[in-house]
Amino acid sequence: MTTATLIGLVAGSLTTLAWLPQVLRAFRTRSTKDFAWEWFAMFGTGVGAWLIYGFLAAAPAVIAANALTLVLVLALGALKLTHSARSR
């Protein structure tokens, strides 16, 4: 493993895992009102594009970080959808 790949994996892990407390907090408090649907669309599209780029560039650090980030963002979006439906 190259130094660049190792740095990429550490950086990707830290920025991706930074989402975990937010997802857990939203799950515990059942509050996702501060997240705009437009944000989910823009951020999710961007993460998806990075994921595609990672596959095209054969960059494991980019693939791993963005695949996990996409899962966390989709989980947060599912919570928002569930919470929005309950509040109606």
C-alpha cells in the first residue's frame, strides 16, 4: 500500500465516520428537521459522483469513503422520510 493510499484511507475514514454521530443523534432524537431535502439531493449526488469517479480511477480510498458516506446519507434520508411521515 502506498503512502498516498494510506493517507486517503485515513482521511476518508475520518470524514465519513464524522457522519455517524449525526445519524445516531437523528435516530435517538427522531429529529431531522434541520436537514433540507435539497441538501440530501445535492450531497447525495455529489457523493455518488465521487463513488463513480473512484471506480473509474481505481482509487480504493475514494471508493471506500464514498460508499460508506452514501450509506450513512441514505440512512439519514430514510430517517427524515420516516419522521416526516409521522409528523403529518
